Amino acid sequence: MQHKHSPSVTARTLTTDRHPNLEEEFRHRAYELYEARGLEAGHDLDDWFRAEAAITGTAPKTAVRATAHLGSSAVFIGNA
């Protein structure tokens, strides 16, 4: 029986396979970043992505929020 391994590693994969508390580490680090910024709201995704990058050693993703003329909001995620 052959095992296929995906070349992409997600936070979920790391959390379940190698580090059962990795998501908690992300959460803790993201909160530290939030505190360091003076508890300024509106940067939650960026804090999370910076925390992931710092802990996993990967390039940070960026989150760009866009608001359409009808008031709906979208979030675009990409690599920095």
C-alpha cells in the first residue's frame, strides 16, 4: 500500500499530525501582536498570518479587506 503525501502543508495538517497545540500557539502569538499594537482592532487576519509565519517559518500571507459599493465586505488572502 502506497501513501501519498501532499506537498502543501496547512495549519490544520500541522495541528493534527505534528503539533497538537499549534493552533493554540498561533492564537497566543496573534494576541501578543494585537497587544503590541495597542489593542487596535481590524488587523485580526494579519495578526493570525504573521503568527503562523513566525511559528512555522513560512512566508507570511497578507489579508486585504475590500468593501464593495453595496456595503458588502470581502477578504483577499495572498502571500506577502
